Amino acid sequence: MLPTLPPLREVIAKYGLSAEKALGQNFLFDGQLLDRIARVPGDLRDASVYEVGPGPGGLTRALLGAGAHVVAVERDRRCLVPLIELTNAFEGRLTVIEGDALEQDEAALVGRGAHIVANLPYNVGTPLLVRWLSDDSWAPWWASLTLMFQKEVAERIVAKPDTDHYGRLAVLAQWRAAPRIAFTVNRAAFVPPPKVTSAIVHIVPTEAPEGVKLPVLERLTAAAFGQRRKMLRQSLKAVPGALEALERLGIEATRRAETLAVADYVALARDLSGAR
Ligand code: SAM
């Protein structure tokens, strides 16, 4: 049996949780939408979930309602009391940590195999995603990511070659993981509504290609996409060994960054990772 809880709008009024722009606060109140987000990672009964920015606790309620154990990190002190009320209502299945999500050692907090689910504050969304995708060990400590982004960022994460959105973020998100847009979310669903449409992105890790060092891959994509309109023979000039690697792999140096598949970047990075 799920506990009876006050409507989220009442919680906001009772604790004076007016949304702060600086904290990227755009709250969700629609229970059906929140349940839909909580279903994206799959069956959460007894699963461990890490949530960034629970705010007044709408998504947290949905995750707890789905049977998860949740560790949530929130920076806004005003939200702590209503969140403690949720901890009590769900008999300790929620642990709330006050702090900055960018400064947490999440693996130590939640352990391996946790699902990350968050309606992210936009200002820290991309840095957190990059951090989670850059984990030293692979498979990473997290089992899946279910994250709200501005739709434009979501499109950059899932982008395919030969499109405007394709770039460093797409390669980072796709070389050893599979991202998809689960669904888009109308701006009117948020209080207050942000300027743009949002989207829920779901990412699961896949097997990491052998022999590729992430810093090498990143150096390549930074150089290639840093001058995306230039030919590779120009943009990769500053990366030692890259032009020779292009030749060895039969990739035309007259091509531009956005025409290479993720597999091409992986092959180049593997070639260069072995060379040092
Ligand atoms: N989860 C709630 C919901 O869906 O209604 C709130 C989402 S709101 C977009 C983002 C939340 O992240 C806010 O509660 C904000 O205070 C919190 N936040 C912002 N920056 C943060 C940070 N660096 N670390 C942890 N939480 C942060």
C-alpha cells in the first residue's frame, strides 16, 4: 500500500518553495508523467536508484512508488524538510543528502548497479552526463541513466553522422553505450515552464571496444569537431600520429569530422592508443 501524501502544490506552498532560476528549478507535478519517467529504466522493485535534485519530491515519490530504494542529492536546503517527510512515509527507503551533485562520490553512496534517474537542473546536466559517461571502469557503477534534458541536448546525445547535432557528445555517449530519446516533454508540464521543449534520454552501457583509451578518443574528437568545417588533414594536424592513422585505416583526409561514424573514431583512437 502506498502512503497517502499531500499534493505537491501544497508542499510547495507550505514550505515556500518558489522556484529559483539559479538552481535550475522547474518542477513537475503531473503524477502520470512522473510515473511514466519512473518506468523508463524498467522494473524498479527493490532496485537502487540515485536521483539528482529531488526538489519537492515529485519524481522521488514516483520512484519510491515503483518500489525503489532511493538516494537523492539536493542542494536547496528548503527542500530538506519535505523530503524527510517522504523518508518517513516510505519507511526509510529514501536517503536524502544535502549537497552539490558535482561533488559527490556517487558509487560510494549508492554502490554498483544503481539506476540514475533525474529531472536534472539544466546548468549541471551536461557536466554530470559527461562525468557518468567517462567512468574509469566499464561497465560503469551505474546500470542505466534516465535523464531529462533540453530537447536540443537530447538530440546531440543520440545524433548520427552527417547531421548538425552530431559531435563530441554523440561520440562520447555512443562509443560504449546506447542512448535513445524515450519521449519528449512539453514545456507546459513544468512549473515554471522553461523556454524550450525537454526530452527524457535513456542510456544503457554496452561493451567497451578493446584497446581504446578514452583520453585519446576525447583528444581526437575535440580536435576534429573543434574545426568541424575543416578537412581532417587540417583539423587533426595537431594530434600526433593522427594523419598517419587516417592513412593506415583508409579514411580520406579530405573528409570532415561530421562524416565519420562513431566506429571510425573508435578505430582511430584504438590505432593511436596502441601507438603510445
Ligand atoms: N526533481 C524535481 C522535479 O522533477 O520536480 C525538481 C527538478 S528541478 C529541474 C532541479 C533540482 O535540482 C532542483 O530541486 C534544484 O534545487 C536541484 N539542484 C540544482 N543544482 C544542483 C546541484 N548542483 N546538486 C544537487 N541538486 C541541485
